[in-house]
Amino acid sequence: MVSAEAQLSARKKISLILSLAVPAMLEQILHTLVGFVDLFFVSNLGATAIAAVGVANAMILVFMAIFMAVGVSASSYITQSIGAGKPEAAAAYARQAVVLSAGLGIVCGIIVLLFAEPILRMMGAEPQVLGEAVVYFRIVGGPAIFLALMVTLGSILRSTGDTRTPMKVSLYINLVHIALDYVFIFGLGSFGGWGVAGAAWATALVRILGSIALFVAVHRSSLAIWNDFSWRETCGGPAKEIIQRSLPVIAEKMIMRFGVLVYYGAIIRMGTQAYAAHMIASNLESLMILAGAGFEVAATVLVGQYWGAKRSRDAYSFGMLCTWLGLGLMSIFGLALYLCAPMIAGIFTQDAAIIEYVVIALTFMALYQPPLALLVVLRGALQGAGDTKAPMYATAVGMWLVRMVGVYLFGFQMGMGLAGVWLSIFCDVLIRGIFLLYLYRKRFLHISRAEGMETTERIG
């Protein structure tokens, strides 16, 4: 609960933000490493194995987006309830988020077990890849309930301000995952290993361990969500509210992922070298976003708690402080990216043409780091205030009216090729970042004015 009397100095606010953002950032990095470790070990098995893991994980990411939507929507309700001094309501929202995510995980798991092969065929898996891809997909996707629970339970803990426990759990399961990956893929002693299936079993097992650890942590937290559990509640208000707030988040992530698939198809038409360079740059971009992800989490938690406590000015202040801190860090990374672009490109390839393409992409990426910080952090701030629709609208407009049109005009009509693609991405990120800043300021401006008028009336 946020104390009505507590007034924090700017230094204390920044310290509070960093105490939330840094562990959350490290957690995101550790989550990314799980997939990286799989690919690193599997790469020793050959190109077919890499392709099998890649195409299966592409579908797992779609499931992940759905599970994240439940976590995001639940977080906004939980933080606001905590800020308003209503721990029972916060616990109710947390319970329903767990039940909903478990249900979604079971449904997704059944879909994978029954329809793995046709789904992967539809995604374009080639015949020589399909067999191993189906095996990997079923082993990792069948127990999707544990992935769903990990995502949601981590979100619940972060909603209470505990970003350290999810970080520690991610660290431990990464260490276990590395050991299991090596043993299950390549074998040990008389055990010969299972290859791609071994990578899948290692990933599935650490997700089971991670979900159990987070479940225990949530049960021991201040929410104590299972103390008043009732099955009747699963059809009540909290569940319906979470679903309603989840739908725009799911729509936003699906709009983004489908759009990416479409314009990736356009880039393939530009040639193999251009596509390879774009994939290298895109993977680097996902790492750059992690720098702002920690401040996004901090913004969601702090804006939500102070919004729930009816202290909108403090909520606005925390959101903007998170934004400027994220912007500063990502700008530094952008400058480093610009200065080191040729060297970074050379790490991934020795092909001169691909290096040239990558340098062009990284140059544009360096330029849009500040607006990308606005986009990432303010998305979390708006969601903390209960607005999950604004990011959805911004993504729909940015992806389909800016990025797609830009790829067509700059990339093909004006003959700019891959440079035109990244110019389009730059325009998309810039417009969305400015748009979310405008919406965030507008959302709080009229409330601040109303609070100012009430204060004037009380003084008078």
C-alpha cells in the first residue's frame, strides 16, 4: 500500500526505480539466454537441427504473447489494488490470473499435441526439418501450462514490487538448463544423448522447476493468494476484468507478430544477403530492447500503485522518470552501436555485402533508440494506469500504416532496398514513441487539473 503521507525526493524516486528496473532487466536477459543456449548447443548438430528448433520456437513465441497478455492485465489490477490498500482484491486478481493462465496453457498444450505437424507445415517447415521440429514442438509445447504459469507468476511477483525473486529463479534455471542441455543433447558416459529432443526435454524440465519455484514464492508473498480460494470466484468479476483487459494486449502482440511475418516475406525478395543481414540486426534489436524492459516493469508497478492510491501526480512523475532513465540508457547503447557497427557486424559474418547491410541497419537502429525507449517504457506506464488499448492502437497504426507502407515505398518503389526497410522501422518507432508520450501526458493532464481545482476550492 502507498502511504498517503509519504513524499519521496527525486533521488529516492530514482533509487526506487532502479531497485525495480535492474533486477527486471537482468531477468529479461536471463530469459533470453534460455533460447540462446538451446540454439548454441543445437548448432553443433547441423543446419537441420537449427531450423527445427527455430521454426518450433516461432510458434512458442505466439503462445508466450498470449500468456504475457494475462500477466500484463493482471499486473495493472494488482498494482492498483495494492496502491489503494486493498490486498484482498489484489489477491483475488492474482488467483484469477493463475487460473486463467493455467487454463490457457492446458488448451495450448492440447493443440500442440494434436496438431503439431499441420501447424508447422502451415508455418513453412520444410520436409527435411519437419520430423525433428515436430518432436521438439511437442515436448516443449505440450506442457505449455508451465510456461504460462512462469510468465504469470513472475508478473504477479513484480506487481508487488518484488523483481528480485523472478530474477533469482531465472538465474538458477539458466544454470540448470545449461547442464541439462549438454547432457540431454550430447550424452554423458554410457548415455548417448537425445539430440534435438534432448534440448526440448531440458527446456521443458527447467520450466517445470521455474513454475514450481515461482508458485512457492507467490504463496509466501504478501498476497497469500490461496488463503481464500473459491472455485466460484473463477466465474466472477476479477476473471472477467482480466480477460477484458487482456484482449487488447493479445491483439497488440498478434498485430505485431503477424506484421513482422509479412514484411519478412518482403525482405526475402530483396535477396539472401539482405535477409541474412536483417535477421542479424533484428536479433541485436531484441537485445537492445532489454535495456528498456526493466524500466517498463518499474513504470508498470509504480504508476499502477500510485494510480491506485489516487496520487496521479506521483504516478505521472514515476512514469516520466522511468521514461527518461530508460531513454538515457538506451541512447548510450545507441551511440555505442553506431560507433561499433562495423566491428559488431564482423562478429557475425565475413561476407562484405552482408556486413555493409548490417552496418546500414545498425545505423538506423542507433538513431531510433531514444524514441524506442519512449515506446517501451510508456507502454508499461500506460498499462500500469489500466490503459491496454492505447499500445494496441499505436501498434496497429505503426505496423500497418507506417512500417508496411514504408517498406513498399522506400524499399521497393524508391529502390532503397534494406536501407528503406530500416528507414520505415525508424519512422514507425518514432511516430509510436511520440504518440504514446502524447497519450500519457494527456491521460494525466486533466486529472492533475481536476486535483488542482479541488485543492484551490479547499484552500478557499
